[in-house]
Amino acid sequence: TASSRRKTAESPDDAIRKISKQPANKRCADCSGKLPTQVNLTHGTFVCMSCSGIHREFSARVKGIGASSFTEEEVQRMRQPGAGNEAVNAEYMARYSPSTERLKAPTDNSDQQLLRVWIRRKYVDKAWHQPGGGGDGTAGGGVASGGGGGRGA
């Protein structure tokens, strides 16, 4: 969109919408639900409505895309190398092993109790956390670094 590039200052709300459209941010960071509508500013993730309520229970700062106005500082927060669903999950899920962990990752947001336990273990207890986890901080594109962020293999 050439016309939007000509404008030097996009609105903070437009910037957040643009970040939310990156492939990893099109699914909830915690339950993999499609098209999350909430921004978790505490952790720098995009989450669904169900997960956002649980994050609020743990005192996370959450705002709705389209329902809230964002500040330039909040946009900068979401543009940091360690923000976004891929980078945050690389760090908070770095030591998670589906084969050995008794707690299985939610596949949707239908089980509120599972989500609550999952989000507590992931963000409050930091059960699988490893700072710098999956290589955020690689200059110029850790996205296509071939390792595959812990999924599959």
C-alpha cells in the first residue's frame, strides 16, 4: 500500500493492527485460537478474549484491538525484539517438552480451567521459561532461521 507508506506517521492503532496481522500473531499466543482480538501489553502477545480475561486475573495489562486507543509507547512495546507471539513463546516455552510434560497445551479456549492452569504455569510460575529462549535478538531475521521454534520435530 504505497499511499500508507507515504505518510510518515501511522496512527498507533493502525500500527497495532499491522503488527497483529503478522503470521505468528494471527493465533492466540496461549490457546492457538484464530484471530485474537486482544493485546497483552504485559507480555507483548496477541491473545483471544477468553485468555485475555485470565491474564487480567493475573494482573496483566490487556487492551482490545479496535475497542481501545493505543499510545506510541505501547506500539514501541509491541515492536521490541522480544514481543510478538513467536518471540514470547520461544522464551516462555523454551523448556516445554510435550512428551515429558504432564500438562498439555490447550488447543482451543473451551476449557477455562485448563487455560487458567496453563497461563499460570507459563507466565506466573515461568515453568518452561528461558531468557532469550528461541533466539530473539538475532539481528535481521531469526524468523527463518531453520530451527523451527520448538514445534514438530
